[in-house]
Amino acid sequence: MRRLVLVVCLAVFLTGCSALPFDSPPPSDDRAVAAVEEVNDTVAGVETYRFDTSLRVSASDGEQSRTATVDGTGSVDLVSKRMHATSDVEGETFDSYVTEGKSYQECSEPWSGYAVENVSDSGDWATVTPLHRQLELFERSNVYWRGNRTVDGNRTVLVVAHPSDDTVESLVERRRTETAGLGGNSFDNATARLWIDPETNRPVKSALHLELSRRGATATADIATRYAGYGESVTVTIPSAAYENQYQLGCPGS
């Protein structure tokens, strides 16, 4: 379970998550569409930002159940095309890095070194970062206006989306999904939320709720990401071990 949660967490950082089958959803609200467009216009000029993410996964097979949590922080430099994320998984801390073309995931003890894999070949590096991945999810889904909400004492506006199966196929890298043991499954339910600062049109927070069932087993995941530090100085330095001690087929034992 520890490795499963870590992979899911890193998938959120690097690719985003999305999802699920909804029959003939109602058309988008014009006000929500306009809000998402304004956010995209604003974010297009963002050069740096920071994020923190919390993930809670619960799974049950009818006889046993397990809940695990992951906390993470990270920073993104869209100019130099670099990202660093740190995840705390059941008391262990792991670093991951993304450059223009590759990601480096720190392996757990007793193995040292990093698992290396290629990232987006779409030509738009930003789409591998948490904020832009989530915004792409809202761009490609029907969206609905939910009005004013308070986050940390500040007024925001809330937009909700229910991604389709096609969105899942196009946004989630199949190889990572299969690594997490989710390949070939359909989610039963998903709700994505985006809280926006109405003064700056910048995202303040995003959240995703997922439900999955298969052959009597069930699982839920709740992922929340907060965004801050827009335009602040960010330095991402990739350690030499990421280049010197690499695993091309994933971390041993994963």
C-alpha cells in the first residue's frame, strides 16, 4: 500500500488525476466557463508558484481495510522548466524532480538513487505541473458555477467539474496508472473543484474526490492542492545522484 500511495501521489504532482463516467451531463454554466477562461489567461503569464498537496486513500476488500495519507510540498519554475516536490509517506520522505524532458523519483531504502522516466512530449511542458494539469481538466470538462466560498478567511469563487472518460484517457498517462494498480478500471464517481481568487483570477485551491470499485473491493481518494507564491523566486537544483544512480524501469520493489 505504501508504494501504491506514493505512486498515486506522484501521479498527482506530475500528471494530475481525473475521471469518470457520467451520462449526458448538463451543459456548462456560462459564468463558470468565463471564470475558467479568465484563470487560464492569468496563469498563462505565471512564471513560478508553490504548492502543497494532501492525499488520503482508503481501500477495503470487504474483510480488511486500510487508510493511508500523504503530504507533499513543491515548487515550480515555468521559465527554466523545472519542478521539485517532496512527499511524506508514512514517515518516509521522498523527493521528485521534473526537468524539461524527464522526471526523477527518489527510491526508498535500502535502494538509493532515482527512477527516471520521460515526461510530456506534447510540446507544452507546463502540462506536467500540478496547476496546469488541473486547469486542463477543467478546460476539457463541463463546468458549473457554485458561487462564493471562504478559504482561509478569504473570499473565493468555486467552480465544479465532472470529467469524462475521454478526459481520463487523454490526461492520465496509462503507464503510471497501471503502475498504481488502476489500469483497466473505471472510476465510479469523481468530483473536481477549483477555488479562485476573484480579485486576481488565480487558483487558490483545487480538490479531487475519486471512487473506485472492482470485484468486491472499493477505494476512495481525496486529493487537495493549494497554490501560493505566484511570481516568487524559485530555485530547483537536481541532485547529482539523480544523474549518477538511475533506475530506468522504476524503483526496485515498486
